[in-house]
Amino acid sequence: MIVYRSLKAVDLPDLTEIIQKKWAPPELRRHEQLAGWFGYLVMHFFSLKQNCSWVAVDEDSGKTVGVLLTQIIHRSAGNTAETGSGNSDLWERRMISGACADALKERGFGAVDPMEAFEDSARVMHESFGERKPDAELLLFALDEDYRGHGIGRELFDRTIHSLEEEGVLDFYLHSDSSSAFTFYEHRGIRQIARMSSNLRMGDVENVELYLYEGTVADQLKYMNDR
């Protein structure tokens, strides 16, 4: 049985394993310490930003098998969000970030800046927004390969949309790339507004194409009601 709840520090080992299997280059995956560093680096980066979270846990095995982290930037009234839908309060977010930082230090990478590697391409693509940036960003969406095809990713996404609705969020954006299942978003009517080539490697895929998507909470609620 799959249960859904907010992200906790105890989820990190399983989630970092999912991340390193999917996105770490082969040369990193051959070295356990470097692969672990990669997974915790990604989780550290996104845990610092997220304020709304959903994870999927296999209750039988206790394994965390999926995650969707979101940053609510502002509500429709324009107020800055400090927490999201009760899913990840500030104390828990600090615990998660601290656990990631401790894991990085154990691997000898305590001084690393997790933000730097992700910013340049995003900054260029965000010019497509024009004067107004959407209310929320879907930061990290990952699922264990062994659990795909059972509706878990769809459930994580639907729960996130309902959380955004509760927070008064009108619209959102997300990044994807040609190594990922980006057609999931297109099937739901989420619009691709920018793409760019890169020399980045995601897992076994070289020179991935980067995509930027934008959608509205209202459209996603309609999609779920019509499904």
C-alpha cells in the first residue's frame, strides 16, 4: 500500500538513491561516495527552497519511492509564503536541510555551494515569463523506476495541485529535459514556453535539451475533474 505525506529527513537516503540512479553521470555512479554526494547535493539544493512537499511511501517495505517538492513564491494576494499547506513547516525544512548538509560533510564536500550549478540556464529561460513570474515552482519530481506505471506520480502531482489551490496559488512553472518523461506535463495540457540546447548530461543522456513549462491551477483542476 502506498501512503502519501510530507517530506521528512528519514526519506533522504531513499530519495538520494532515486536521484543518483536517474541523473548522476555514469562516472559518478561508479563511485559510491561521489554518487551519494550528487544525490544529497540535489536534495540539499531543493530542500532549501521547498515549502510544500509530498512523498510516496511503500507502507509494506517502508521505502520512500517518490517525491514532488514545490516552492510557493507568492499567493494570489501577493503575500510571501512561509509554509505550504501544512506539508513542510519551517522546523522540518531546517531538519531536512541540516541532514543533507551533514551527509555532504561526511563525504568531504561541506563547503560546496549547491546553488551555482543550476542557475545559469534557468536564468536565461526565465526571460520567457516577461514581467510576471508564476506563483509557484515545481522544483523536483522523481519516482523510483520500479514503481512507475501504478499512478503514483499522477497522485503526487494531483495532491500538489490541491495544495497550491489551498494556498491561493494561481499558476506555476517547472523545468524538465529530454532525459525525463516530459510528455507527462504535455498530456495534462501544461504549456512548454521555452527550450534550449545544452552540453549537460543527465544520467546516460548527453547534451540534453532543456524545457520550461507553465500551467495554471485552474486548468489542472479541470483536467482532474474531467479525467
